[in-house]
Amino acid sequence: MNRTFLLLGALLAALGRVAPLSAQGGAEVEMLANLLAAEDSRSYDEELLRRAMADPDSTVRRYAAMAAGRIGDPAAVPLLAPLLADTDTAVQVTAIFALGLLRDTSALAPLSRRARDQAWLASPAAFELVAAAARIGGEGGTTLIRDVMRRSVLGDRPDSPYLAARAALEAWRLGPLAPVEDLLGMVQDPKIDVRLGAVYSLGRIRSGAAVPRLLDALSDRESPRVRAAATRGLVYPAVRESKADPAATADRLVRAANDEDPGVRISALRALSTYPEIPQGAKLLSLLEDVHSNVQVQAAQTLGGVAGPDVAEALSRVVESEKGSWGRRYAAFLALARQDTAAFGRLAASWTVHGDWRRRAAAATGFGLFDGRRAAALMADSDPRVATAALAAWREGAPAGDADLLATGRQRLGAPDAAVRSVAAGIIGAAGDESDIPRLVAAVRRAARDSFPDAADSALGAIAAIAGRSVDPQMAEQGALAALPEPESYLVRQWAEIYWPAAAAAWGSAYPVEADRTMQDYRELVQRFVVGVGPARYPRVIIEVEQVGRLEVELFGPEAPLTVANFLRLVDRRYFDGQRFHRVVPNFVAQTGDPRGDGWGGPGTVLRDEINLRRYKAFVLGMALSGPNTGASQWFITLSQQPHLDGSFTAFGEVVDGLPVLQRVTQGDQIRSIRRQ
């Protein structure tokens, strides 16, 4: 690898690890505590931010810039702009990152001026400027990204090839404005990082024009990451849009599914799962016994789309075997529901009465793939997790206008379980009957007692959908709003701001939030994670996974103090002990932290996001979300680099030991314990 790139990587890594304050007096602690409090409540205090950004201590200025970005008020753009020329590079980097978080087009002018300024811009700041421009997007962001790729901006620097690679990697964020032609020209660049950036963005854009170049990238012998990224754009819809032959492309993907790298095998299998036919699909059978456990899982999922008795027999053997992981059996079971319904039905007979609720829920999900009525039979299960899966499966497998489904949805709108009510409200909203609005209003009131907001959001979404299809939408909407209580939860108000503008106008802003911490709490967090020294700022925990092994994780205290403190509080309560990795997407993420085990659960508390400069390389911990500022106890670990998560989810730790163990984790694996080191 080029030595310049190694040095740049070291610089970026150093900036990712936040240094302690150079001056640790009481005034600095008080200022930082007030910044943390304002950020936590999402309260835009211009005077506080202005004073902090002028503080003589560069760490205070840096934390002020990050707080401004996280609070999210575009009024902070003029405050942040002068910091782009700060004497401390770390302050510059953070201010640029914060402008990107604001996603306001007014930030493009100072960013563009700084990029074109003759004054020296350190490499980490230049890299972050490229990412911020892509995150803001629009015509201005597109122009800046294109100019960096063409090296007409920041092109006279020794790091310009790597800045061009960063621009290519971030270009997918521009959506329809992405410079596809420029990206196509970079696919065969001699530098791996340039090729990877271009292929990654083209794969996410999924343009038919990119298919021939992505097929070429499948043969990239230097980089398995390039080969894996290429498969993302070789999904069936993109191939069909292009002039490529889908059968020939599928054959290339089948060959890629036997690549020496497990990440490439998984990515190729996932792309193949989008094809209506896989002519050479039987060649994938051996992957059910791959040495990499998550290749086995992905192979089982993909084989659900391959016809033939040999495939059905192989999947049935996996389901019936007690060897291998639950994740593989689960994937094979659901694949049978798509591949051979008779074989699935025979095996499902025992799963529907099994003592493990996960098997009963899986049976309901499988039936929903081809016979919603058979899924409906499991609605009577006493476990709400099974009932939720059954109702959702029935909805997926039911014909339009199913009267029995609608009747059940109305009945289950009063269920004790919030997840069941959430699915039920979605069913009612899809039916579009205006007479259902009063019962949905009642469901919103009932949901005020829930520990998570999904049932309230779903009921509100159903009301908005029904009102929107009414003969007089405005009258229906106003009538519903008059009957609805003004929500106390900022999460519900936030949902309205995104999805129902009329409700947001009636209820007012979701922010500021009334946080449940005192100023002393914030002072203690600052003392603990920000102004301290030594390893206590980056505490470590040990995760023991049953029959898999041990992981050691370092937590990012200075970058995400509220998230880390909450995580450690749950660790000390033994909250995670006995939980499972309820969601593992091969070569993407392994997710846990749900006490219910089906993805709906949490502790009843909520965290605001602490988006930071940490990138989602492989093996980074992030908070799982159902929308902005909805983190609680569910978290994930990336299984490979995932640049699209950067700047959207709180990164709060990374696995520092036990990587082979992590690569063996599959869905259903149980956490024996998590404890502090």
C-alpha cells in the first residue's frame, strides 16, 4: 500500500481518538457540561455556542462545534464557518463534520471557499470536507465532489488521489445527481482505493450503465473489497435495465459465490437472491457446508430461489439437522417456504408446536410467504412475539381487501402488546376506511403508556393515510387532530415532523427535549470521559458468546459519553446477559440488545444520537435506530466496512480482540455475559 495513504490513515485515526483537555480547570469543565446538556436536550443556545467556540482551549472549541452539529439547527452555520480556519486541525475537522451533519445548503459556500483557498488545508480536514459536501448534496455539493474527483479542486496536493478516492466513495449520497460518468472512468484506476470508491458508489446507485464496468470489477484480483462491492450493483433490476444478459450475469455471480474471500461469496449470493431464476443454482449447494458460518446462512437464503428436488432435499436436511447454527436452520426453513411449500409444510408441523417461540414465529413467517391464512392460525399463540410475527405474516400473504384480516386488525388494535398493536394499525391504515379513525385515535392514547413509540407512530401513520384518501382530506385530518392528545413524547412529535406536517404544525417542535439528567450528571460525565487521562476514558468490556467465544470491546467514551455511560449502566445491571443476536445479516451487521428477542424490545428509555467522526470500518459498535434520536439498548457490530452508516448512527466502540469469534456469530447465538474488563 502507498506510504502516503498509510500516513493519512494514521492522521485520521489519531483525530478519531479524542485528546483530553490541555487545561482542566473548573471553568472548562463547566463549559463542557453545559455544552453536553444543550446537546442532550437538543437546545440551540447561540450565546453558549458562541462563547465556547471562542474559548482559548481548542478542545472546548472542538466540543462546541460537535454540539452545534448534533443539535442540528442551521442557524449554527455562521458560527461554525470561522472555525474552518482554526489554528487547531482537529477543530477544523470537527467544524467541517458538524456542517455536514446540519445538511443545510448554506454550509456549502464556506466549505467551497475553504476547499479553493490557497491556505493549507490539512489532509484530515480535506478528507472531512469531501464527506461533508456529499452529505449536504444538491447542485453545490455535486459540483464540489465532481471537481475533487477531476482534481480541479484540491488537485495540486500529494494526497489528491486519495481525496479523489474519498469523493468517489461518498458520491452515492448525491443520489440522482451523482456523477456516474466520472465514477465509471475511475473503476479501472490503478489505485485500489480509487477503484473501491467508484465501485462502491456505483453499486449503491445501481445504475444500469454501470453493469459492464462492475462485471469487469468482479475480476479485480488485488482487492476482495472491490469484488464484493461490485456485486451490489449486479442485482437483477440493474442488469435488466442494462444491455447485459441476466443469465450470463447470474452465471458470473455463481462463480463469484465460490470466491476465495468469504465477503465476496456472501455478497455474490445476496445479489443472486434478486434474480427470478438462477440457472446454475445447484452449484451453490456446497456452500451450505462452507467453512464460514455466515456464508452457510446466506447460501440457504439464496437457495430459496433455486428450483429442483436436490435443493429442497438439501435445505430439508439442514432444517432437520441439529448440527450447525440456528441461523442456518432458520434461513433454510424460510427458504423452503419459497422453494418447496410441501416440504416446508411437513417440517412446519413440528415447528408450530415447538417449545421455542422462535420456531413458532418462524413457522408463521414462512406460511406468510405463500399462505397468509395458515399464518393466521398462529395468531392464537399465547406468546406476543409469535402473535406479532403471525399477524405480520398474514398481512404479507393476504390478498388485497381481505375482510378477515381487517377484522382481526381492528380486534388486535386493543391488544396488550405494543408490537401487535403496531402491526394491526398498519393493516387498518392500508384499508383506508374513515370510520376507523376514532379507534385509531384511541390506539394513540393507549400507546402513551408503551415503552417504545412504534404503536403510536403506526396508529398516527394510519390516521394520516386514511385522512389523505378521504373525500375531504383537510376536514378528515383536522377532525382527527382535534381528537388526538398533544403527545408528551418527543419521539412522536419527531415522527410527525417527518411524516405528518399538519400534526407537527399543531403540536409544535419535538425539541428541545426535557432530559432526565442533572447538571451534576453532565459534570461527572465530562470529568470521567473528556478531561480525564488514561484508559478510563476508553473503558473495555468482555462479551462471552455461548459456544462461540470471547470478544473484547473498547468503548469510545470521549466521542459518545452519554451512549457509553448508558451502555455501561446496562452492563452493570447484567441487562444483556442471556440475550441473543436476534439479527445477523451476513457480512453486514450482528445486532443484539433486545430483551424480547424479536427486534421490538428495549429498556423503556431513549438516547439522543451522538454522531461522531468515527467511521464504520469493520468491527465497530453502533446504536441501532428506528429514526433519529431513538437509540435505547439495541446495538450492532459491523462485520465489514459500511461507509453508508457513517454520520447516521452513533459509533461508540470497536472490537479489539476476538475477531475470528465475531466472524462466527450467526443469528440466534446467545450472549452468556457482558462485563467490564
